[in-house]
Amino acid sequence: MALMAMLVMTMTGLALPSATDINNLVWEHTTKNLGVHDIAYHDGLFVAVGGHSPNAMILSSRNGIDWDLRLKKATTERGAFVLRRVVYGNGLWVVAGGAEGSRSGVIITSLDGISWTSQVVPYVLNEVIYKNDLFIAVGNVMENRQVNGVNQRLSAPVILVSQDGEEWERQTLPKRESLMQVSSTLWSITYGNGKWVVVGSPGIVIVSKDARNWEWGNNIPMGSAMHIAYGNGVFVVLPWVQLGPTPILVSRDLISWHTIDVSVAGSMWQDLDYVVGRFIAIASNDKVFQSWDGMDWEYALTDRVTRIRVMNAPVYANGIFVTFGWRIDPPRATNTWRGIVFARAPLLHTVLQLRIGSPELVIEQGNTRKVITLDAVPEVPGAGRTFLPIRPVVESLGGQISWFETDRRVEIRSGENNIVLWLGNPNALVNGQPVQIDQEAGVVPYVSRGRTMLPLRFVAEALGAKVFWSWKTQGITIVYPR
């Protein structure tokens, strides 16, 4: 399996477009003339935030299509704010933003998503998340410093932590001499592999396992880190590079980084998220990319039906994707509109994730995620294909599996598909038709430590799934339409 995947990968890490649900979405517009930066969903309510001075705003919707304005002109005596992120946790909606001129920020909270209360903070806040019973917001604060004997006003990184979303505590960060004479900002935060990871400019990484004790990590290898997301066992970072092509950076350990060239030269990365089992990255030139494993990326085609361009990573709930988009209406290129857009997608994928040598099987369906432990880890024997006890995979895809001792036969049924394999036999039956399991000799079902091991790619693809392999992370992603 590893060898086959290496042969079909492109040298740039950008896979050829395929007919996935992102490519097949037909977007429709709801609101017009609104600039939205973020949308979140919880328990039947969508909340959108965004706008620009002096028209920062908060909107809410029960269905993602019909929206009500809840707050406009989020201003105080210190000026107007750009609302950048919204999150729900601990019974509270929390919105974070920053002021024009980078002097202060705002935290806005609501119990019901309708009535909102604002508090001004002396920090510009770029992102907020909720994880492990904690809210964490990141940004910067302006400070006076002596640089070469000259008093200068520079920005410094800021991390705020709150248990209730109302009272916030600024964290003490270890000093770093290289940042004392330059401005620095924290742009994005994620949680993965048991730790919070914050990134920013100039290329800084800060890590904590308890959200109280923070350590500097290795800087990213290029530019400034503008967005970070975690999924499928890897961290993905979108950097900002002043000159040259703008790549995607991927790491499992935050030490070694893989550079993926997806050809977005001349543009900046605009948003990144891990949505319904896949990474979605959006560039300022309206190009949208998706990846199941963080390593192999495909260009998601623009909607040719409505000509709507997606500008932010979408949120998915209640059978629809919702995000911010825009469109140029012909015949004049200046005749444009922008606002909240949605796409109906009631039939999403089931996404399974495995890793060679690991007993964990991650199953993602819509907004649900669960992890089960296999009774044997995936193996790659001499033929270079991945084998594992297939029952958890088949049952996760809605199928059934039976073992017949008399002729050492395995039968798999899922919908209209029926697969029959025999131990030690390189041939199989798929829907009654004889097929060879693999062109490589020696790819046959076998028994290992009392478990029947079947070829993963052959079985998954025969059931109608797509299999993605990352030789760099040793990760396997199975995508099955449900």
C-alpha cells in the first residue's frame, strides 16, 4: 500500500481533484453586504461574527439560512472593534476581537446567543477556543520598550485563560531575548496530542499541556504562522511568506516540518480548520484546498452553478455547510456582493483514521467522533500493503462480516456489495465476479496472533470507499459516503 501511494502522489503534495462532497457543493446566499469572520454552532443555533469599523456585528440563526442581527457597532469609548472569533463552551457564547489601531480588544458573552454583554480588555484578541473546560484567547498587547537607546512602542504576545468566559487571567510567558526588540503577535491556537499550541509572528510557537505553564517551541521554518489546526494526528500551519510561493506546513511533533507546495503564489492564506474529518484551507485568491490527512491536498473546484467563492472555512451542522462567501455578478466585475452562504449536504462521509503500529481507530461521522481500540495493530508485511483485522472497519462503514471455518473463508456484506476472500488465496469475489486482490504477489489474507488479517485498501475500495495513505506520517484515512 505504501509503495502504491508513493507512486500516485504528486511531487508537490497536491493531489488531483476528485469528486468529493466539497467539490460537489452548490452554494446559495442568505445575507448580503456583510463581512463575516467566523461562524459557530451549538444545540440548534448558529452564531456569526464579523464586520468592520464602525459596523462590527453579531448575527444568529436557527437553520443557517435565515439570520437575525443581534448586535451592531460593538463600540466603546475606545473605538470600534473587529469581531474575529466566536466559540461556545460551559453554557456560554464567547466572542473575541480587536480594536482598529491595535490598542485594545473586546470580549463579548451571551447565555442564549441573543442578548450580549461586552467588556473591553487592553489586548488585541485574534482567536479564542474552548477545550478541556477552559476558554483560551490569544493576541497581543502594546508595550513601551528601549531598543538601541530609543523608546519604541512594540507589540508583545498575549495569552488569556478563563474557566467561565467572564473572568480572564493573562498568562506569564517565558522571556525570549530574540523578541525583545521586535513586535510579535499570536494569531491562532489549537489543541491536539494532549497540548495547546499557539502560533504567531515572527514564526513563533508556544506550547502548554495544562494551559498554565507555557514553553517556547521551535519556530516554524518560514514566515509567520497565521493559522493552525489539528486533526488525524498532525498539526497543519498556514504561514505568511513575504516573497515567493506560500506553502502549507505539516508536523506530527512540532519539531520536524514538512513543506507542501500547493501553488498559491501571490496570495495569502485566509482561513484554516478541521471540518468533518478533513482540513480545509482557503487562500485570498479564492482557492479552496482540502486534505484528509494533512499531507496530500486537492484543489476544491469553485461552484460553477452559482459562481459563489468561499472565503472562510465552513461550519457543518443540521445537514448544511455555512460560511462567508462572495460573488461577482456579470457583466460588470465591479458588481459584487458578499455575505453568509450555505450549501445543503445531508449525506456526508464517514471518515476512519488509522496509523501503522497504533491500535486506535478514529471514526468521524458528521459532528460526532469516537475512538475504539483494535485488538491488533495494522501491519505492513513484505508485500508493502496494509493488513488488519477488518471487522471494526467494516462495521463502522455499516457492513457485516462472517467467518466460515470449513473453507477458511471471509464474507463481507455492505448494501449491495458482497466480498468473499479466502486465507492464503490471492483471488477474491466482488459481487460474484472473480478479481485478483493485488498485482503484487503475496498479497493474501493471513492469520497473525490468532487474528485474521485482510488487505485494507482492497476491502475498503471494494465497498465504495476511498483510501488515502501518507507515507510520511504512516497514517491511513478511509472516506466512505454514507
